[in-house]
Amino acid sequence: MESDEESQLAAAEVGTSWKTKTNTTATRKAKEPPSYETKEKKRPRNQGIWEAAFQKAEKDNFLGIIIIRGEPYVQLRQLQVEEINKTLMSELHTAIKTALVPRFDNSGRQNGRLCLSCADQTTFDWLRSTVEDLTANVNEDGRKSCQRQLVLITPSEIPKLIWAEVYVSGTPPSVSEFTTFLKRQNVGLFTDRWVLCHRQTTPKGMLMVWHIDPDSVRALEAIDFQPYFGLGRVTFRVARAQHQSKADVYIT
């Protein structure tokens, strides 16, 4: 299960043999990304089993994903997920005393969403109706917290994200610092929707690979893919035609 710090960082890290150099006067327009050089990494056996359970559930249309209603990009924090799990277990205790016995192959927080692999259609229907009555405590932009309605959706309803790479020269910023500056210094960059897939520190800076939302891609394109950052600009390389695969919905 992910921690809040890890929620944006994908586990399947991709190595790359090239870097994008940026500076304050960079004028080069982003092009299609070069090919990756992937390295085979041994994954824990239980991780493979865990992923297989979600893949099978998606194939059978039994994979349920809990999000905040009307906010498909908003990521649930670990504390919120724990509260939701606690409530679901309470509802499950009630359900098993009846003729209806929900069964799950697996569950976990991935890409900031709570994913549950249902064993059958009856379980999926029970989960959907149960989630309709659930809420999560949400703090919105520093304002007073409030309860927001939750909803169960399927993988096909998850917004598609687009591959983007950026190289930041100099002292590497924290991920939080990087996204905050981008959001505040530019118009139309919804960095709270982004998912960090890969991060690599180099002697002269830091390379980051993201999955970003289409609205942010359009905003980047309007400024030649060179948003303001700190005391200068950085340059993004975006694969506008390359969308997030289905696996990215639950494998991070």
C-alpha cells in the first residue's frame, strides 16, 4: 500500500539514455519522445500476484475504483483510504450476517485511488450501492475541511493522462516545490492532477517523467512547452498522442 509521499511515484521505473537540457532562453519546441531503454527488474512474487488480481478483475468488469464524486483527478490520501476501509469493513460485518456475502480478491491504494477487485457481479453491485452512501473528509486549498461524496467507477471512466518529461538543472527541487511553483507561476497547469512516474537525480539537476492531464498539455502548448519555474523556465517534452495505458490505473 502506498504512502502519501509515494502516491505519485510509480513503482515501474523506466531508465532513459538521454536528458533534456533546459535554460532560461531555451526555444526548442517539444517533439515526440525518443525511445526508452527499459531494464528488466525482478519484482516481488506477491506484487505479481497482486497485479494479476486487478488485471483479472478489470477484464471481468469487476474492478471498482473509489474516487471523490465529480473529482476524477483528485487523489485520496492514505488517511482517507484508511477511513474508507474502516467503514467498508463495518458494512461488510453487517452484510455477512445476511444471505449476501461480498467477496474480494484484493484491494489497495494506487495512483491516489482506492481500488477493489471484486470476486463477482453481486459483490460489485454491493460495493457500488455501499459507496454511494460514503463520504470523505476533504481539505480544499487551505479552506475548512468538509465531507465530500464518494463514488465507485470503472477503469474506463478514469481520465487518460499523457506522457511528459522535464529536466530541471541546478539544485534539484522537491516534488512538492516543483509542482507548487509551476501551478502558481503559470496559468492552466493543474499539477494536482499529475502522476509522477520516474525521478532521477543527476550531478547537474533532476530528470522527471510525468503523466499529465490534457488541459495542462494544452496550456503548455500555448507557451511553447516552456513554463515559468523559479527564476527562469523549464522545457517539457510531451507525447501528445501517447495516453496512459489501462494498467497505469492501478499499477504504480
